[in-house]
Amino acid sequence: MCDNDEGNMAAAIVQMSCLYRGMLAVRATGIRALIPGLVPSQFRAFSVKKEKEPELEDNPYYNKYQEKIRKLSNARPQEFNARLEKQIEIKREPLGHSKQAEFVKLMEQELEKRDKQSDGSGRFTKDKTLGSILNLDLIQDNSGEEIAELWRQYYATKDTISAVLPAHIFEVIINRAKSNPAFLYALPQKEGYEFFLGQWSDHELHFTSLINVQTMGEHAPSQLIFYHYSDLQKDKGVVLMTAEMDPKFMTVHLAQCLANQVQLFYGTQRQETFRLVETFNHKPADFKHMAVIAELEQSGINPALTSGN
């Protein structure tokens, strides 16, 4: 008998063991049937189940494997009984020792692992790496332009933003961010502007609304995070960026507007523009938020700009 048949037959035995405690064949030597012809002369069979259970014929596997089960029980009764005993043990086994419990435990561990990677909001990932997005081994032979195109195509259908920064531009931005880690950005809204504070943490740029900072201080949650990956900066000449956002407070259009502003204020060659960033960090008393709005209106940046890749 092939292994597949034995596996299917084992499934039938599992079903039978759930329906019946067992069917015992008892040799009745020397005992004649009270009603001739009703019981075989050599054997009589009786059920040892203790309570009323469904009939064996109702088992969906029984009709298909009845003959194989009968042959197994006659030809190899020890194996047949061993399988039944095994099913009884599994059925009696406490949940903590069953395979189902092991599976549940594994899933709980996986969820716990994800919770540890999360920042607590359930929307942002801690220690997000480029290797978790791209297979770095597969792109070793690609050029920077090819990798940039792959990056754009990958995020073209995602509900977020992405960008590819030339290495020399990112170098300017990140060097300025080291000595000027924060800045106030203005998002045009239907009625006026809403201000967001941007705070650099290594290669991550975290945004939260100014009202959150005013009411919650250092406990203000991030509503948008830009991740800059410099893994390929030296070899390929590109830095890859993507973002995660809280959709309750941020849209893709607004996130793109902020990304454009970061390049405007931190990557500009115009000293008057970058001086606003320096003033905010080193001479806050002299900082005027209306100067940010004036710079935005002069640059033409607005939320409709969604192709900033």
C-alpha cells in the first residue's frame, strides 16, 4: 500500500476514533447464537462506547476506506490498535502539549516580536533597514540609475512617498542636519497654514504638528517619519528615501510637500534660505515663522506637488 493511501486511511481512523471508543471482536468459542444466523458462529461484535454517538456510517471517510481499515485490522491488528491508542492519547493530551498549542505559542511570539519593533503606535517600525525592503545581494551588479528605477517602481503603487537623492545632495543635507537638527515647516491648508516640527535622529526625520509639541512636549508622537538609506551612497552614488505616516493626521500629498520643503531648506544653495534653519536652531528669539511662509510662497511649493521622486 502506498504512503498516500496509508495517510488517507489514517485520517479515516482518526475520524473513527472520535466517533467510537472502539469495536471489539470477541471469540465466542462454544457459545451458540440465541438466534441462528444473526451472529457469526465464530465471532460476535459489540460496541464499547459509553454514550450515544453518531453512527459510523455517518463518517464521511468511512465508506471510502472501510475495506482498507478492515484489512488493516485483520492483517496487522497491533498496528491498527496502536494507531487508535495514539489518537486517544492525542485527544486526551492537554492543550499545553499539543501541536495546536505550539502553533498558538509561535504566533504569540511573532506578534510580540512585531510589537517590540513597533514604536508603540502600531504604525512605525523601529530600526527599519534597507535590507528589510531590498535584497541587497541581488542588486550588487546594478548601477545607481537602475537601482533608483527599481526603487521608484516598487513604491509607485504604495500608499506613501519615496525619493532617490544624489549622494552629494544628501551629504549637504545630513551635514547641515547634524548642527541644525530641528526646523519648523508650514503646510498650506484650506484656511492658512499648519505648522509641523521636524526633528532629525541620525538618518530619520520625524514630524509632528506644532500643537502636539505645545500640548504634549517631548511626549508628542511622530505623525510622519522619513527614512534615508545611505547603504549605497559610496558604491552607487544614491541615497534611498521612503516614509511611514499616521493616516489619521497625514496624507501622501502633505507628506510630499514636507519632503520638498526638506530639500528646499536643507539642500538649498541659497544662503538666505538656509539661514532660516540656522536661526531657528541657534537664535530662536530672532526666528519669524512668517519668513518660512514667505519662502514657501516664493518657491511655489504646495501640497499638489506629488511627483517629487
